[in-house]
Amino acid sequence: MRKNVQLWVAVFLCICGVVLLFCGFWVKPTGEIDNTVLIAYGEISTFAGSLFGFDYVRNTAFKRGLNDIEKKLKDKEEKKDE
């Protein structure tokens, strides 16, 4: 459950960051939000999303690697017992 939430937050932040980065090029300053604010927030969101995504991939790959090692050890023990 936690990993799914983390993955969706990472995807959401990356998408929002990229959208805001592009909006920074097209939105004219209306006196309320300057394009530098949009660009800065977009960069921060993209960075945060990439960190979430990196952590998700790292944890998933680590668990997959442990499962592969356990499977190989179990197969080796079964062959040894035969």
C-alpha cells in the first residue's frame, strides 16, 4: 500500500513539475504569479518526484535481488540433497 502511494505521488509530482515548467514559458506575469515562481516550483516538484521514484525503484530492485538470491540458494540446496 505504501509503495503504491509513493509511486503515484512521484508520478504526480513529476507531471505537475513538467507542466509548470512549460507553463513558465507561456504564462505572462499578471502581477500575481511570476514565471520564475512557476519555474522554481516546477523544478522542485520534478526533483521531489524523481527522488520518490528513485527510492521506489531502489527498494523494488533490492527486494527482487534478495528474492533471486534466496531462490538460487534454495535451488542449490535442493540439488545438493538429491
